[in-house]
Amino acid sequence: MPLLALLAAFALSPPAAQVPAQPALTEAIAARDAALFGLMFNGCDPAALTALVTDDMEFYHDKGGLMGHDAFIADYATSCAAKRAPDAWRSRRELVAGTLKVYAIPGFGAVEEGAHVFYERKGDGPERLAGKARFSILWKLGADGQWRMARTFSIDHAAAP
């Protein structure tokens, strides 16, 4: 490729993501974590979830395997519909205090890791601690300044003691 064409291609390429320094990075990712999991467990808006993930998002789960973008959104939409029943099972996720760690990936985004616990209840019944797991999320900082989930590893699931 001639040098002029190479320079033109470089000039037209989008600028690399300007990942903020700490503690602003952890604050931004903690806010996205809260938005994502709030929507996953308390909301029912597939369009909003689609806006929180990249088009090539991949979700790896130690119990359910790999799920790509379309399957992830479809699975969420199906669970949304099921939650509307008065006697449906409902879940709540809680981040374990002190486990959230965020690492910058210069020019791309950040990796978040931590542990969480899950509570469940049937209908309006009592809530009980159901399980725990660890997670790692690769967040991509878009040219529009929005953080989107690109890759997720949801691992080490275990029943509550």
C-alpha cells in the first residue's frame, strides 16, 4: 500500500478509545455494572439491553456454555415474558462488597471482575439466598463515549451454603 494511502486510511480510522484513569474508570464501570444487572434482573426491555452490549458480544457461562448476541437478547426477552406471571420465579443479583476490580485496556476499554450472589423468590413469597458466582466482563468504550459489554465470563457458580 502506498504511503499516502496508508496515511489516509489512518486519518479516517476512528480514534482509539480514551479510557479514563482511576478512580473515574472504576466509577464508570461500576455504574454500567449496576445498569446492566439492574436491567437483567429488574427490567424487561430488550432494546435497552441491546444498547448495553456490542453487536459481536459473547457470553460464556460455566453451566450454559457460549451464547452470542442474538441468542443472549432472545433469551432475555423470553425470560422477561415469563416473569410477568404472578407466581413466576424472580431473582435478584447483589455484588459482593469489596470484590469489584477494574483494569484499563488502553485504546479499547476495561475488564471488570468480581463476585456476586443471587437471591430468588416465587411470586410474592419470601426471598432466599440461592447461589453465588464470579464474573469477568470486557467492556468496550465506543466512539460515542458509551461503555458496552463485549465479552463476559460467568464462572464458579455454586449453590448457597
